[in-house]
Amino acid sequence: MAHRYDGRRSTMQTPRVLLIAEAANPEWVSVPLVGWSHARALAGVTDAHLVTQVRNRAAILRAGLVEGRDFTAIDSEAIARKTQKLGQMLRGGKGKGWTVVTALKSLEFPYFERLVWRTFGPRLRAGEFDLVHHLTPLSPTTPSRLAGKCRKLGIPFLWGPLNGGVSWPKGFDKARREEREWLSYVRNAYKLLPGFRATRRNASAIIIGSRATWEQMPAKHHEKCFYIVENAIDPARFQRRRTRTATRPIRAIFIGRLVPYKGADMLLEAASDLIKTGAMTIDIVGDGPQLPQLRERVKALQLPENGVTFSGWVEHGKIQDRLVDADLLTFPSIREFGGGVALEAMAVGVVPVVTDYGGLGELVTDQTGFLIPIGTRDEIIGRLRETLTRLADDPAAIDAKSDAAWRRAHEQFTWDAKAQQVLQIYEYLLDKGLPRPQFAMPTPDLPVRSAPHAPPVPAGVHF
């Protein structure tokens, strides 16, 4: 695309954006898939160039992008290999110790950014890009030195979405230890990291992905913050739609890592009587260290073999095929940052039953699902049992929310809708004559705001 120059800035309406997404991979899940999906949606509304880590290069090439034109892969493996190896030693097992992984990422990322600056610093000085957007890592504990460098050049720097910091609920310290989350006890130590204050001070704008992260942001920076949830769905990946009518036995599905805080064991306890009487079946999709204990729990509860299915790990592209045969997503996780699985269920018309805590409580509303108040383990099990029993007695209550769930996912939480929100921020940063985008704020100290593409105020937030 050709550009005319007006000093440093392009006079064209399409912003030229340097997207920094260290994790961006179309073939992985979690943060890498978020980074990839968000970057591709932004490339559809801007003139964007993706900068990512070299481990993502092969997958991005298979996706059809052209290296050099569409993206640049930065080889920071000299440090990344060492931190990855150290993380495997310290995290206490596969899929555990995520705070350890995040902490090590904070040590690795400065080297990645240094290589990014070595490659793109001259091009930024030459005015090839209007704006820099730091997409991933998503953690607010990982500072960015590029914010200060961009500020010196007069180039807007957008940071986020940032998401993290959901506290462990009281009564789940055992699950916390089983997850090897030792660093979570001293998590606030990240505020002592070099660049913590400077990144927040130098960023032109910050996207906040959850209420928990908003509450951690110093109030003096709230006016530069915009609330846009982390997750979204790709309609191309979720084209099927639930068409069945809910009848006994109610078909429930659990999708996630099989670890204590995800709550699959609480689900079995809550639904045991319904499974025994044939009023409900549960399909547990996922793998993890808790699988042997869950199998033993099924035996201890004397649940029938056809009542609980352990389907193991399922490729992300085939998840919709499992979802469309279900009535409910039953996911009583007690510590979800994003909670994207709830959006994926809603995207095919499956109604979520989730805990009203963390990201899940910001995606699911009373109109689109069933929210279980957080509490102790016994309280969650009791409340979940009550909800599931009520739905087994009145299956029509499930179907009554299916359409609303589908509409919420496809109308408000697609990557394209999110890109339109972010584009409003870009345009505001590049033209201070424009009014500030008016998104809903998940905090009691600012007024409720709305925007054409903004999601409604999250459920459970009070003003």
C-alpha cells in the first residue's frame, strides 16, 4: 500500500500499525491463539505488520502470510530456550505453575524487545508506522521498554489487552498448592520490576481485559485505559449451531484442563444424583494431571458408565462438533482470566453454567447462561447442584437462553467486532481532535459509558 507523508504521520485514513505479538500462533490455543486472532482481525481494518517470536514462524507461513511483507519473526531463542527449560524445571509438572511461566516471560521479553527495536527502530524513526500496538504478552506483570522509546519518537504506543491478577478465592488454598502457584503468594512483587511504572506512564493508551486487571491499575492512569475483554470467537471456526431440544437426560459438557481449579471434581459431586437417576450425562473433554483422580471419583460415587464420558484432549478445530450435541457447558472454574470456553459454547448456542467470578462472570449474563455465586468448595457444589437439578426438572429453561447466548457471541464478541473497537482507539490516538471512544468501564469510580461496538457492562459489576 502506498502512503503519502505529512511529517511523520500518514495522511491516509488507514493507520499503519506495528503489531507486537510475541505469542501469535494459529495452530495453538490460549494466549498464542488470542494473539493470532486479534492480529489478523486488526490486519483487516488497518495496514498492519505483525512482529512475533520465531517459534510461530512455520505456522504463520502455513496460514498463508508472507514473511517480510505481512510479518517478521524475531529469533530470541538464545534466551527463550533457556527460560523455557528453566520453567519446565520449576513449574512442578506440565500445565502447572503458570505464575512461574509468567515470571520467566518477564525476564525473557526484554531481550525479544531489544531485537524488535534493532530491526524496527530505524523504520519507526523514518515514519513507516503511525502507531505501535503491544498485543502479547497479555500479563500486566510484563513491562515494555518500547513504550518509552515510542514516546521519545512521538509515536503513540497502545498496550494491551492486559489480563491477569484474579485472586484465588478463600477456601481453595489446597488447589492453589496443587497448581504449584507458589509465586501467587507474592504476586505483587512484580510492581518492583524495572519498567513497571514507566510502561504505564509512557503508554499512550492501555486496553484492560478484565475487571480484576482494571482494579490493579493505578487510578491516575484510568483516563488512558479502555475496557475491552480479552477473548472473542472466530465465526469461521464456529459455524455449526445447536439445534436439539433439551430433554432428560440433559447433556452437559465440560471442556478444559483437568486441574483442581477448573472444578471438574466439583461438577461430578454436584451432578452425581442426577447422573445416577439418568437425568443428566456429562462429557468431560480435556486432559491433565487430575484425570486419574476424576476416574477414581466416578467409581467412588458409583456413577453409571454411560453417565460420565472422558473424551480426552480434542483438537480446537473440532470442539464445535462436541459442543453442538450438548445442552449445557458446565464449567465451575474458580479462577479464569479470560474464560474463552464460555464464548465458544455460546457461539454454537450451548448455554453456560459457570461461576460468577473472573472472566466467566464478565462474559456470561443472566440472559445467556446461569451464574453460580463464588464461595467455598461446598457452597459452590451446593449451588451448582441446585441449578442443575432445577434445569433437569425444567429443560425448557435451557432452550430459552440458547438463542440469546448465540447472538451475544456472534454480535458482540467476534474478533472483527473487537477490531472495530480497537480501531476507534487508534483513530483517537492519531487524531486528538476526535472524541475519546466511550466504552463501558468495569469500575465504580467512573460513569457507565457505551459505544456502538462495546460489550455491555459485565454481569456482576455494580456502580
